[in-house]
Amino acid sequence: MRLGSGFGWLWTAYAVSTYGTWLAFGAFPLLAVQVLHSSAFAVSLLEAAGLAVAAVVAVPLGPWVAHRPKRQVMVATDLARFLAMVSVPVAYLLGVLSYGQLLVVAVVCGAAGIAFGAASGAYLKHLVPGERLLVANARFEGTSWVSTAVGPPLGGALVGLLGPVVTVTADASSYLLSALAVRRIRGDDVAAARCPGARLTGADLARGWRFIGQERVLRRLFLNSVVVGGLIMATAPLLAVLLLGDYHLPPWQYGLAFGVPALGGLVGARLSARLVRRHGRYRVMIVSGWLRAVFPLGLAFVGPGVPGLLTVIVVEALLITCMGVFNPIHATERLRRTPPDHAAQVLTAWSVGSRLTQAALTLLWGVLATVVGPLAAITASGVLLLATPLLLPRPETWRRPGSGVASEGRRAVGAPR
């Protein structure tokens, strides 16, 4: 299905920056562990503090993104991420790289990433007709998982050959290429109207949160996504410590453990639209949502050597396949139920909530790992994930319209009632 040249350039920008990000997967934890000799708690704190501060910084960016042309926002945030990321290899070569600098870079890139995501999501809704959103989101999802499959193994090999900052340099360059791709998009832009001279108010900052809270399906999708994402991502730095530190896996095997399973995400993304046509959005979303909550418990059986590596690969492959099916439906439903003039602020609020939850759980799991060990903390996350499908939307709320602004939003975008 052709979605137009504008979508093609937006997709290209997303693909380039995503490939760069996954090429540098685990670069900051790797630098913290192998260059700065940081502890498990310090690595978790780096992830958590970067996410939390970035999310707080991004709160006023929602209204800013909403009232500005989206392509300009995407270019500006790409350039900000380039400048932040390129400072890391410069500092490393000069011998002045510090834990504090990694934290600042994480904050800048995190806040800019939230703004870019809100702008690109709002622009996608403007660019692609509603009936094609699932196809568009499936293409983004497939690209994400292909980059996940290719990036970490290649990044691990490059780190082994050329040192730990080469992938950070590649990631920085990807943001420049992304900005160039966005600038190639032609046609009109989109920006919410605003009275001249109007000041930013608390109501502006809270608009996205208020809309999510009033729309019952969005509210449950939000709660499910932030808790699941937080519990899964809280274990990422602990897996780095466990595999790289305790089990002494070389970087290329660490990359392989997360790269190969990502092919399942591509399969899931390709199947998502077909499954929806055959079984309906709600049924496919619920089944894949349950399955993605079950498989992470398998990480409790990770051990040293080849058996442990194979365990990680199998568990991650099953989990990521389910996520590949679930995520395009989730992203499409979120856009369908959000009116155009709320899209940027809803997406910003969603990202901020996700980052803050992830930061809190990452820090908490860092403390837990310090007390009981990384493997026990990873197991605890798997157990808690088993309860998260209870937060998914129920059939009666999925089919029944809401009230107030939420109901108006669904009618505005033509979502199912």
C-alpha cells in the first residue's frame, strides 16, 4: 500500500535515527561499566536519572510542539541530539569523559527524543489517512525491530574492533541524516492555533494528561503501557551487569543476545495488520498483550555460558514477537482516539509518563539488585508482569463511547465507537 513520498521521507528519518540508536545499544552502560568502572547501582542510576530529568524537562515541550510546525520541531530536536551525542567521543578522546557528562547527554537526548516523538506522531496523523494508520505504524514497528536485530550485533563487533565510542559517533551522525530527510518532506505542515502573545499556563501543560484520563480506553492503554514498559526496561541495565559483569560475556555476544530475537519483532509487525483483518483489533491486542506479559519470566533461568545466552535469545524472541504484533495496534488506537489538536500534547504526556515510570522502576530495581542480586531482581520483574494484562481495556469500554472531550475526539478522527 503506497502512503506517499512525504511518508517515505518521514519513514526514512525514523529508520536512520533508529538504526543509529540500536547500533549504540548499551553504549552508555558499557562505557559506565568498562571505562568508568561504575557499580550496578550507578548504572541503574544513570538510566533512571537520565529518564526522569529528561521527562521533567519535556513537560513544557508538549504545548511548544503543539503550536509549532512539526517538521521544524523534528529538525531542531535532531540537531540537539547530534550535538549532545558527539560530545561523548570528543570527551573520551581528550580523556575527560565523566559519569556526569553521560548523565547530561542522556537528559538532553531524552528530552529531545520526547519532543521529536510527539511532533512526528502528530505529523503522521496529519500525513496519513486514518484507515492507513495501522499499515504506517506496522512499517515503523518493522523498521524498529530490523534495526534492533542488525544494530546490537554490529555495534558489539565495532566496539570490540574500534573501541567503545565508535557506536556513539555513528548514533550522533544518524541524527544529522534524520534532519536532512525531514527537510526533504514537501507540502503543508501542521500546528495548533494559538492566540498571539498567549502565555504558557498550567492548563496547557495538563491538557494531554487530562485527555488521557477522560478517555477510558486511552487511560487503560496508558496504564498498561507504562507499567509493562517500565518493568521490562528496568531489567535492561541489570542484564548488562549480569551478562557483561557477572557472566563475562564479550560485547559481541551481548549484542547477539538482543539482536537475533528482534527478527521476531519484524515477523510480528508484518503479521499485525493481517491478524487484525481476520480477528479484529481488540482480540489480537488482548492475546498479544497477555503473551508479552508471560514470556519475560523465562529470564529467571538465565545462567552463564552458552546455555544462558540461548535462554536470553529464546525468551527475548518470544517477547519481541508479541510486542511486534501489539505495538502497531496500540499506536494506531492511540492516534485514532486523539483529535489532531491534542495529538502532540497527548503523545508528550504519554512519553513523559512512560519515562518517569521507567526511571522510578529502574532506580528501584537497581536498589533491589544491590540487595538480592541482578538475577533475583530480574525474576521479580517477571513475576509482576504477569498481572499487567488486567490493565488492558475491557470489551465494554472498547466498544462503548465515552463522554465529553474524549467522545468528541473519537468522532473527530473517525475512530470506532
